[in-house]
Amino acid sequence: MNKQPELTEQTKQKFMNSFCDLYSRKSIEKISIQEIATKAGYNRSTFYQYFTDIYDLLDVVENSLLNEVQASLATKHDSNTEIRDALQCMESEEHFTALKALLGVYGSGHFLERLKKEISFDKLNFPFHENAALSPYLVEFYLATALSLFRLWLQRGKDLPSEEVFALMDNLYKSGVKPYLAE
């Protein structure tokens, strides 16, 4: 399997893409290894050369995406844009299929929690009021809102330009929904 690393990586990626395509349309319990292998153009035995089971494949997909986020955030130094940087890193077309699956209707909250952990609370230097007990709630609101809006944007097929989505997030944090309400 290691004799041709490019071919090995291509095969693995085909399995990952096939799984993500299926996972974006149905729950993981309804996806068979045979279905993934057939969609990828291989047989079941080839699947098992790369993954122990479907949950191992899910972990590989999640870890691959989270590693990209980590690498992207490692090069950034402005803590005020860490959430935006993480989301912008994931908006590329190469991640679209995986994100559509992981953040879609059949995706699990497990990935969302892992993603939130990648965005360091320590680096988010928000000027919160003195009540430190509220800080974790405010940070959770900020992260959950950003990820929820990003998830909706993906589900709607990126129907707005990314700059507009990120500007909307910033405006909602600063001014709430009131400026968008009809009077």
C-alpha cells in the first residue's frame, strides 16, 4: 500500500468523498461500507485496507478537516478574527463536500464541539464586563452563532458571497437583528 503514496492518497480520498456525499444525504446508520466502496469504484476489501469501519472513516474525515483548521489558525496572530479565520479556512471548495456532510442535517454535534474546541477561548480577547462568570456563556453564544450561520450558509449552497456572510456575522454581533427588521 505504501509503494505508491499518490495512488494510496487518491484511493483514500475517493472513499472519503464518497462517504461525505452519502452522509450529506442520509444518516450514518443507513450507509453501508459496500455502498461507500461501490460509489468510490472499489470493493469492500479495498475499503478495509484504509479504514477499520465506517466510524473510523468518519474520524479520518473530521481529523483531516480539523487539521486544516489548526494549520490555518497557527499562521494567524489576530485573535479578534480567529472565528472568521477558521470559517474562511473551511469555506474552500475542497472542504465543501466534507462540511456539507459534517455540518448537515445528518451530521453530528460531535464535530461541532470538536470544531469549537479548535477555536481557542484564551485567544478571544473580547472586552466583556467585569462579571467573569458570564464569559463562558458569551463566548459560547459567539461561537455557536457563527457556526450556526456558517452551517446554514453551506446548507443553502453558499447562496451569498462569503464576504457578505462574514459581514453579516460581524453586524449581528455588534448591532443585533434590529437593523434588519422592517419597521
